[in-house]
Amino acid sequence: MFKDALILGVLEGLTEFLPISSTAHLILAGEWLGFRGSFAKLFEVFIQLGAILSVVWLFRGRILRATGSIRKDPKSQLLAVNLLLGFAPSGVVGLVAHRWIKAYLFSPVWVCSALVLGGVAILAFEASPLARRGVISDLEALKPSQALGIGFCQTLALIPGVSRAAATILGGMAVGLSRSAALEFSFLLAIPTMTAACLFDLLMNASVVGVKEAATLGLGFLAAFASALVAVGALVSYVKSSSFRPFGYYRILLGGAILLMGLRG
């Protein structure tokens, strides 16, 4: 179990903030490793906290400045409101539909289908005028209505295989954010969104966690944190001058190949 936890933790950290769906990769890798069951589903959600912690660490300066000045600084207050609005739609829908999603949408067939469709959506977006309309490079200029729009886009990521990063980054660009600003907002929005999801899942499944399970969660958490530190830095450098088309092609190839293998038995 510890070897599987290490593999899945590294995979989570490398894929969480890329528009390729970390959940899809964890589900598919878990099937390949034979890592299944109620604890496996909890593990796949919980280790995302490790990846989120990497963002808190990398953005610690901005976060500390914003939280320290939130009582007096209108810009910090606006950022807090926008993050709350960005979180709210998926928080409400996730709370209501949590059990149904876990019961019906975590199958490899559904995940691979979502990977392919998401890849097509990325390619279509990059070919559209929406990909070139981003003029807002400062998050302080983001309007609450635009943040709420990104929040509604994020609800799509409740479907395994869609990718929270893809939904929020492309959603941010669609409402007018530049690529870099959309990426930054996606990072910051991940903190309340994924923290709430992880703690809720842990609370709902606390009964399956014993000493060995707790050690497994801890190992996966640390692996996700370390690998995410590398992935986030690389993604920030890449986004400054490149499109997301390669991620779209990757999603289509991965999801299509696994679906084809399944059809062939």
C-alpha cells in the first residue's frame, strides 16, 4: 500500500494544476495498481491537500499580505470576495451531489470520455476568439460578476476527468483574464475549493482510517506536496508564452487509447 501511495502522490502533485485532470489520472492509475475501494476514493481526494499546500507555500507572500491587510485594504477585500464567489457554486453543487458523483461518475469509462471531450473543448477554445480576449492582467481588476462566472465554470470540474484547472483557467480567460492572471486565480481558488472538498470527504469517511491508513495518507500527502512544487513552477513558466493545445491533444490520446483498449477487452 505504501508503494502505491507514493506513486499516486507523485502523480497527484504533477497533474493537479495542469489542465489534464488529476482525478482522472488517479482513478486510472488506481485501477492499474488495484488500489480500489472506499479508502482509495478518500485517498485520491485527501492527497490533493498536499498539492494545495504547495500553492500556499509558493504564494505565501501574496496570501500573507492579503490576509494581513484585509480589514483596511479594498483590494484585499475584493480578492477575498472574488475567491468566495468563485468557490460558492461548486461548494453548493458538490455538497448536494457528492454521493451521486462518487457512486456513478468515477468509472474509468466515464473518466476517459470526459478526458477526450475536455481535450476537444481545449482545442476548440484555443481556436476561438475567447483565447485572445484576455486583457485583465491584475486580479485586483477582476469584477465579482466575472469571479462568479469562473465559479460556475469550476462546477464542471465536479465531473471526474474534466479538470478543475482547465475549467477555471479557460473560464478565467473567457471572462477577460490574461493567461497568467487566469492561472494565478486558478491557483488561489484551489485553496478554499480543494481544502473544503478534502476535509468534507475525510469527515464522511473517517471510519475507514486506522493507523496504517493514516500513514498511507501522510505519505501520499508529502509526495503530492513535493511533486506539486516542481509542477507549479514549470507551469507558470510555460503559460507565459504557450497555448494549452498540447494538453488538449494529450487528453484525447490518453482517453481515446484507454477507451479503445477497453473495447478490445
